[in-house]
Amino acid sequence: MSPEVEQASFQIIASVGTARSNYVEAIHRAKEGDFDGAEQLIAEGQQLFTAGHDAHFSLIQKEAAGEQSEFALILMHAEDQLMSAEAFGILAKEFISVYQAIAEK
């Protein structure tokens, strides 16, 4: 595996892993009624997710330009983490809106 793929994989895993943790914590904050804290964690999570997505996209661009990537289990794990974090982000926003609706009643 090339050092570039390895570095990008670790950047993806670190960034989106922290984003996913932020999304989960945002749900907990919303459950406690701390909607400002929840929104802050969502915003931070989105920034981290974007950093991971950008690292992944750079690998896709290189492959589209003709640079073939070799298979690497670490990259497959990074992509799995990326998809998982994206799903957590979507669900966290939904949970927060549900908790806000409940709090307003």
C-alpha cells in the first residue's frame, strides 16, 4: 500500500470517527434538553466529517485521473467508517428535531 493511501485512510478514520462521536453526544445533549450544545456538536461533527470526506475524495480523484489504487483493508475500513458517520449524522439531526418537538409540547 502506498504511503499516500495509508495516510488518507488514517485521516478518514480519525476525522469521521470523531464526527460520529460528536453526533452521538449531540443526541445525548438533546435528550437532556441542551439543544444549543447539541447543535454545536453537530456543527463540529460536520466539519470533521467534511475533512474525512475530502481525504476520501482526493483518492477518488486520483483514481479517476488514471492512478490505480491497490486494495487495502485499511481503506475499506475507512470507507465503512465514512458511511457509518454519515448515517449517524443524519439520524442525530432527526433525533434532535424529535427531542425539540417533545420539549415544545
